[in-house]
Amino acid sequence: MIPDEMREIFEEFLVEARENLEKLETDLLELEKDPTNQEILNSAFRVMHTIKGGAGFLGLDPIVETAHKAEDILGKLRNAEFVISPAINDLLLKAADKIREYLEKAENQEELEPDNELLSQLEDVLKNPNKYSDKSATHHKYATVHKSATLNKYATVSKVLNSSEKCR
């Protein structure tokens, strides 16, 4: 429950969090079309980070827990540790819906209970991202291009190093 002296801050947080959730949902839908877009990944990460921070300040722990897990997934996505898939995107959208539900309950002075099933699903993505990967051609195409670009970068560095050794 939000104490009376924090009510004004809470009301401001509600407005901001709801706007941020709308932005997050737009970002996640855009990521379905362009799963490696760094600008969108960074935006989605910042949104979740902002929600987590505000909720933490207000002591809304179930929101913090949910946002934290979603933020961790978004962090790994933006660091290219794995690529977003429809399954991961669905879970992130579920997290956004759950946060919206928590906001509604907090606004109505209702108790917030953690959604342990959702939290464990989000944690599972972090521990087993391959289980949620998209086996479609798009995913494999990205992985192949990414791997190829990485190999070409190292091949170029290797050529430069080898040619500088010949100059000695």
C-alpha cells in the first residue's frame, strides 16, 4: 500500500509507467519485424529500467521483480547474447501486461502478489535461451550473418597483424 505522503509521487509514477508500457509494447511489436534493431532494443531496455526504478522507490516489489527479469532479458538481447523470438516476445508482453495489472491494483490500494509462474518463465529464458529460440530461417540467417561478420572482422585483424610482422 502507498502511504498518503507518497500518493502524489505514486500518481506521477502511474502516469509515467503507463506511458512507458505503451512505448514498450510498441517497441516489442517493432522487434518482431526487426529483431536486431539496437535502437529499439535500447529503448525497450530503458523503459523497463525506468519502471523498475520507480517501482523500487515506491516499494512495489512485485513490479520490481517482474521488471527486473524482463530488463535482464532485454539486456541480453541488446548485447546479442541471443535473438528475440516470438516466444520471448510473448513473455515480455506478458510481463508488461502483469505490470499494468499491478499498477491497477496498487492504484486501488489492493495487495500485490508476485506472479511466481511468470517470474519462473522469465528466469527460464535467462537460463535456457535456446529453448525459446526461433528455429525459423530468419534466426538462422541472422546468426549466419553475425557469425560471418565476426569471422571477417577477425580475419581482417589477422591480415593486418601478419603484414606488419612481414615489415619487420
